[in-house]
Amino acid sequence: MVNKQDILTAIKNLDLFLRVPALKGAKPRINKNGSPFAYVGGFNMVFQLTHNSKKWAFRVWHVPMGENKDRYLKISKFLTSKKLPYFAEFIYDEKGILVNGDFVDTIRMEWLDGMLLKDYIEKNLSNSSTLDSLAHSFLSICKDLRDNQISHGDLQHGNILVAENGDIKLVDYDSVCILEIEDEKELVNGLKGYQHPSRFKSSKASLKADYFSELIINLSILGIAKKPELWNK
């Protein structure tokens, strides 16, 4: 089994160890100390790669994926086929990198820029029309998710980015549910403040997982648009 230091070494030497043809020639973001910039989680590490001026989030697991491999493959194929505009490119590459003699599967996601939902709302507290437009755009996405039989599973301020022009993007797809994996074991239950209490009594992935958080977010935006003073409460 590979360890974190092995992964860092492989990322630092992508020309030798990267096995994703579409990223050939990619360069990792490097910290001032010379090591690759990384977000380190309990199961994987995420790096920022640049290829032909485009940035990617490149995820490498430092623990075995087990049965979750099939899950991520299905989500990747679904998102690639649907090309929903509020999801980033999400591509699962088998044997994407060679780490200390072992081939390790990877995921690459388009690196999205934008303001976190909370920051965007705070910036526009005095602009009710902008917040009304944001609520309308979010509601349109919610309807589209249902039409396409997909739930994000963890809708919350940290997973919603808003561009300067108001375009919304969703990030972090560990909690995504599609029809093919409905009723499988959930990997993520969502952030507590955005979830109905019953969500934590069930451990199965559901296409209805977003319903409560959609209401919380949409009604909150509309309420703040009407009464900005709610923000400080």
C-alpha cells in the first residue's frame, strides 16, 4: 500500500510517473518549500495540476478504495455523458499514476474558481436583485438535478461556488447519488445544519437527499434578499 510521502514524490516527478495521456506535460503547483501543494484528507490527497493553461484538481488515494472504485466510475461516466453545466469535469482514470512501483487509480476534476456561497451573499447584502437572481438560478439547478435523476448529497455553503456573473458551480462529489447507485451505502451524510434529522438515520444513498437542503438554501437567500439584517443573526 502506498503512503503519503510516496505520493508526494510521484507528484513531484510527474514526467516519470503520471499515466494519464490527457495530462501529459502537466505541472504540479509547488509550495515555497519545494513540495507539491496538497489538500490531505483521511482517504486521499488532492493536488493542483496545470496542463495547457487549464487547472485540474488531481486526487490520489492513500488508502485502498475497495468497493468505492465502482461507485466513482459510475459517477464519472454519468457526469461525462450528461455534461451538466454546474458540475466540473470529473474523470476517473484507472492506473493514473505510478507510486513506488504500484499503479494507483486517480480522479481529475476541472479546478473551479469562484466565491463561496456565503462570501457571495455577504458581498451582495445590499443588492436584493442580485440575491433574487441567485435564488432563481439555484432553483433552476435544483429542478435540473431532479430531471436528470441525480442528487449532490451535500449541498451547503462550502460546496457551492458563485462566479462574478452569478453562475453557480457545485463541487465535491463524494456524496453524489445517481440511479445506478441508489440505496447503496452512503459515503457522506452532508453537513448537519443543512440536513433533515432523518438523513442521519438512513445510511443509504438517495436521489431525494437534496430536498431539505435545497429548501434551506433557497429560502435563506430569499429571506436575506428581503431582510439583509437576517445575515447577522
